[in-house]
Amino acid sequence: MDRFCPNCGVQLDNVALFCPRCGNSAAQPPFPPPRYSVPYTPVPPLSPKEQRRERVILACVLAGGFVLFAGVIAGVVLLFASLPG
């Protein structure tokens, strides 16, 4: 089987790892590149009602996180306040 350098086209030995002319790797890619691509389908913009819904959900998540954080801090403060000394 004849092998050729993909960079400069010189014929290569069957055991060559690099091209003797340009030094490019003589390794063949493990598989050919795909012949197709997935078409891009843009995501439609959100309606004002959906935008409001997302903002409400984000606000609820942030408020819940704040309450959880405040509860942890209060628990740590109460724990250290109850220690003797």
C-alpha cells in the first residue's frame, strides 16, 4: 500500500512515522471526518410572559438560597453562643 505525506505529497515508507521532507506526522487519522453537519436551529425568543416566569423562578431560587444561608449562619452563631467559656 502506497502512503503519501498529507502535507507535501512525498511518498512514504510503510513504517515511516514522519515525512522525511517536511517532518509532518505520517500517522493516518483514526477515522475520517464526518461528511455531514447538524443544521443550526435557532431557539425562538421568549414571550414576555415566559420572561416574567423565568425572572420569578430566579428570584425564588435566590431568596431560598439566602434563607438557607442565613439559617446556617444563625445556627453557627447559636452553636458558638451556647458553648461554655
